[in-house]
Amino acid sequence: MRDRPIALKFSSVSFSYPHLDVLSDVTFHFHSGEFIALVGPNGSGKTTLLKLILGLEEPTQGTVELLGHPPKRSRSLIGYVPQHASYDPSFPISVAEVVRMGVVDGTSRRKRGQDDVVAKALSLVQMESLGERPYSELSGGQRRRVLVARALVGEPAMLILDEPAANMDRESERRLYDTLSTLKGETTILIVTHDMRQVSALVDRVFCIDSLNERTGTRTVIQHPLEEVDDGTKRVLHEQAIPADQCWQEVRHG
Amino acid sequence: MGDLATFFSALVSPDFPFVRNAFFAGALSSILFGLLGSVVTVKRIASLAGAISHAVLGGIGIALYLSATGKVPNLPPMVGAIIFALLSALLIGTASLKSKQREDTVIQAIWAIGMSIGVLFMAKTPGYSDPSSYLFGNILLISSQDLWMLLALDIIVIILIWRYYEQIEATAFDEEFAQVRGIPTRVVFLVILAVTAIAVVLLQTFVGIVMVIAMLTLPAGTAGFGAKSLAAMMVASTIYSFIFSTVGLAAGWVFDAPVGAMVVVTAGLFYLGRLLANALKKRRRRA
């Protein structure tokens, strides 16, 4: 895995809002093909970290490299699945139309012949029969899977999911992880979650937003080892810390 | 007072060019109300458009004052209106992008200050100028030149929406995702505001400042009940706007009442009817 190119690299990154320091000295990286979980309690700065990865915010110090480039240049190669909590239920749009948004670019008009790729993305999330349904008629879990299809339609180099299982019913969650398991190894996957105790068994490594440093008032990112549990999940061993910049093989064997 | 038959004969009679002009103005503004109204509705910026349309009165007041006092002779009120519309669009747009939590206050401030400036300057303008004629408009005063300007703006808006439909739809549906896809969401937002501001200035001649905002939201809101896509909402909303403005014009003729108010009452009643029907349908489905 270490021979593969680096997918995401944070080097000594700090970030502050005008009156609030959030992150300091964040250094970590992971490689293409890895399945990564980023965990942290609510309000710890996960969303800020995501914004830095997607180039929606700029670091106050340090650099972020996404797929070898500054995020603003390479973010169109990302399949992003937001929480989309503020969604407007009266917005008139079909499921297929939402998925098609995943191949929209900055200024061009739609290319012809996208129906096949939309159908393929919908079948990846096991929703092929619902393309013509209004998006607002779906359940919360189904809507989240449509957003996964929207992220997959452009065949992204990396998939980023923000709290993918939040407010999801069991069935939708199972189907979502079915989809992710078929992508594992081929596509780099980063899931962000507030569940600190356990992560899906698919996860290779876990990064954790550390507890608040009282002196600086900021947080940083550390890495914890994982332990397999019988119920198909992995437990995060918070009592042990691994340097965040250490790689997969070193974590496994070192 | 007339009846419907005399309305239709007036529509085709060369003796009543103002009725025909009003009809064409209704048809041409329906396109703006339909297309821009749908964008304003799905982007949830109706209050921003409301503030811009009211702030326009400030520009009209200053232009009337400068023209009547001879400081800038023959300055058309529309020039002041357009300057104020674009300025307020820029201020509100910047406030909305930079500080979401202050957005409401800025909207209300611009709404109130713009109108007050208008009233103050009109009061100091020599001769008679009545703010209410600008607030409520008069479609029967539409000139051929106004019609050409409406047609030009229709064409510009149709081209912009046809060319950038996907970017507009994505920005309105999920702004953060659109930004990640490389869509310049801020530029899209500011252009929507600026075009809406210019449209508001032209349309206020038709139904008046107060009612522009109603016609930007009611037909689109009515169309939103059954539409399956933003494009379908735009088409249905344009058709509704055309029906409402024609019915309003005919009702204004028949009852000898202000046309602008008739148009909005027609649109409002129809919207409330759809809202009620929709609520009943939902209730029946639940039962």
C-alpha cells in the first residue's frame, strides 16, 4: 500500500477562524486505495478538517495536498457525500437529476449520453429502479445513498463521506456498507464519523481529532490502532497512540 | 367599467394601444417572472429580492429630485432605479456571503433606508410626485420602448438560464457540493442577484414595486406544487404568470380597478387555492 501514491497529505497545518483557533500542527497522510476513518466528537473540528481537504477553507499555516495538488485544483476528482442536512424538501428534482449533478463542471453545458453512467451509479447503491422518483419522496437513508451515487457517477479517485450513517435506518446502512465494500481497494475512501468507539470492519486505519489542548486551545490529529471485534466492526484503541504520519505497513507490522 | 367582450375588442382595436401594450407587457414579463421567480424560489432569496425591489424607490426619488431641480436635467427615474438596484444587490450579496448571521438585519436595513430616501427626496422634489404611483405601478402607461427593453431582458435571461442551467440548479440544490465540483457559486449568486435587480426595475413599471415580489414568488410557488424538475417549474411558472397577468388585466378592465393589484390578487388566490388543495390531498393520503 505504501508504494501507492499519497492520496492526502497534511503538513504542519494550523487553522483559525477570525476569533477562534481550531487546529494546530496537524500532520498526517494516507495512500491511494486505503479505507480511512476520521473520528472526533461533535464540535471538535471534523467539518473544518473536511473543508480544508476540499479547499473550501485555506490553512492559516502549513500545506494540504490532495492527490498531489492543492485541493482547489484536484477536488473535482473527489466524490464528496455531504450530510446535506439543510436540504429543501420542496425542491423539484428527480433522483436521476440529483445523481447527474455529480458530473456537472464549472461552466460547461451537459454532455449527451449520461443516462448510462447515471443508471450505473444508481445500481452501485442498489437504487436502479428509483431514478424517476422525486428526491423528496425518499427516506433519509435512501436520500443519503442517492448522494453516494452522485459522488460515484464521475468515477472519483477518492470518496469522502461526512457522517454517512447519521439518521440512517439499519437496512440503508447495510446497503451503504455493501457498496463501500465493493469499492474498497479500488477507490480511496475517507469516512468522517463522531462514533469514537468503533468503526466499520472495512476501515484500514483511523485518525482521531485529539482532545482539546488546554494551553493552545486547539486540537491536532493522532492515529490509534484498531482491534477486530466479533460483530464485524473494529474497536478504536484510544489508549494507544501512533504518530499520525506513520504509514499503513508501519502500523501493521512495525 | 366594461365587460369581457369589450376587453377583447379593446385588445385588438387600434384605438386602445395602451391595452395591447399592457397585454404584451404581461406576456413578456411572464417569462421573467417565470424563470427568475423559479430561481429566486428554489434559491430561497425572495427576501433579498424584496429588499432590492423596495430600495429601488430611493434611486427613483433621487433621480426625480435631481431632474426637477435642474441639477441633472432630464435624468430618467429608471437610471436612479437601476443604480440603486445594483448597489443594493451588491451590498446584500456581500452581506449574505460574508456574514450569514447578519444577513437578515442588512436586508431589513436596505429595505427601509432605500424606501425612506425615496420618500424624502420625493417630498423635496418641486412639483407633484407621488411615491405610491411607483409602489403600485401602472401597466396602462407602458410604452413601446418599455416593451423592447422587456424583450431584450427576456432574451438575455433565457440565454443565461439555457447556458448555465446545470450550474444554477446545482448551486441552488447543494451549494457546498457545487463548489467542490468547481462551480463559481459566488459569481452565480451575484449574477442571479444583479439580473433579478435589473428585472425588478423593469417589472416595477408593470405591477409596481410592492407587487414585483409577489409575482416573483406566487406563480413559481404555485408551479412548485406539481413540478418534477426546476425546468418544469420554470415553464409552468411562466404559463401561470401569463394567465394571472391576462386575467388581472381583463378583471381590471371589467371592474375599472387597478390592474397591478388585480394581477396579484388573482395570483394570490390561485396560490392559496393550490396550497389548500395540496394540504387536503396530503391529509386524505394520511387518513
